[in-house]
Amino acid sequence: MSRLFMQLGAEGFLLGVLETLYMTVVSTAAAYLIGVPVGVLLRVTDKDGLRPMPWLNRIVGFLVNILRSIPFIILIVALIPVSRAIVGTSIGNGAMIFMLIVAAAPYVARMVESSLKEVDSGVIEAARSMGAGTFAIIWKVYLPEARPSLIVGAVISTVTVLGYSAMAGTIAGGGLGAIAVTQARPSNAEDVIWLCVALIVLIVQVIQELGMLLARKTDRRLRSGSKKKRGSDGSDSQKSAISQ
């Protein structure tokens, strides 16, 4: 057992877990606050969307693609002055959360757009025929119908942000990644590195299992087993939901 392992102790690793979870949860939640409206906008303004606006869709899509294409480690360096201006610091967990949000929001937007594209166009047309407006279709048709896929996307996004958070050590942040990279690696403390790896894997597995369980519980097709018969009880329930 290495000296660093003894120095950190249970409290050091627990702090690393808590800091990792804190950065991941806060960053993912904030990224969804930004990414969901952007993803909805991309879907609604698409060529087969509710309100096709090719020029707006191309502009927003172009900006999203630019941010998504930048490797995170390079994005960290580029955002240092921006973080200093907005957050007031360019180091630590606060700065890292800001950078994670910037990196994750466009990723979330594309995930949301992809989930909304999976919604059956027949359901959308049925809602339109009943006089539902754009906002009503988004709120009462698109989002509820895409809920299982959105949850799966949230799980993937959360795990991705968790992986990004391992780079917090590059800007004096904390978490398990910082312990492994900035403390254990220079000290050749292999036991600390592998324990950090094991803890991160455990966190990922918990997130994955809870997310998949929630996705299954919210999938009405699995619960009813007969949602393919959309013309009968499915259409009736859709009518009542839209009319409320």
C-alpha cells in the first residue's frame, strides 16, 4: 500500500467521489437547461419539423457542431479567459463546471434532437389535426413520447460529463480524476490509480442501472404492450392529453 494511499485514507477518496458527483450532476443539469431548448429548436425548425426554418436550423446547427468538434482538453485552454470573466476564476471546481457546461450543452442538444426525431410522425399529424399548436405539440406530444429515449440520452450525457470531469486536475480542480492524474501518477501510486478507476466504474454502473430502470418505467409501450394499436386506445389517450 503506497504512502499516498495512506495519506488520502477513506476521507480523501470520499471527498474525491463527492467532488466528482458534484461536478457531474451540476454540469449535466445546467447543460440540459440549455441543451433541451436548443435541441427542440433544431427539431422544430428542421425541414420536416413543425416550423421549418432552414436558415435558422443551419445557423444553430453550425454553432452546435463547432462546439462539439473541439476536443475538451483544448476547450479548457480556450475557455480559461472566458471562465475568468464570467465565473471570476479560471481554476478549481467552479471553473471546471462552467467548462463542462459549455462542452456538454451542444452534445445534449444533439441528443435531444435525435430523441425527438424518433417520435412517430403519425402522432404529430394526429395532434395537428386536432388543432394543437406548436407549443402544445412540443409539450404534450414530443417530450412525453420521446421520454424513454431522452432518459437514455441523459444517462449517456451524464457518463460523458463524468469522463470529462477527470480532467479537472488540469485547472487545479478536484475529484477522482484529479487524484489519479495529478497526485497518484507523479508518485507512481498504482493502488490509488486503480482504486480511482474502480470508483469511477462503480459510479458509471449505478448511473447506468438507475437510468435504464427509469427509462423502462416511463416507456408506455413496454407498460401497455399494445401501444402499436395507436388507432384505438392510443389515439384516445393522445386526444385527452392534448385537450387538457
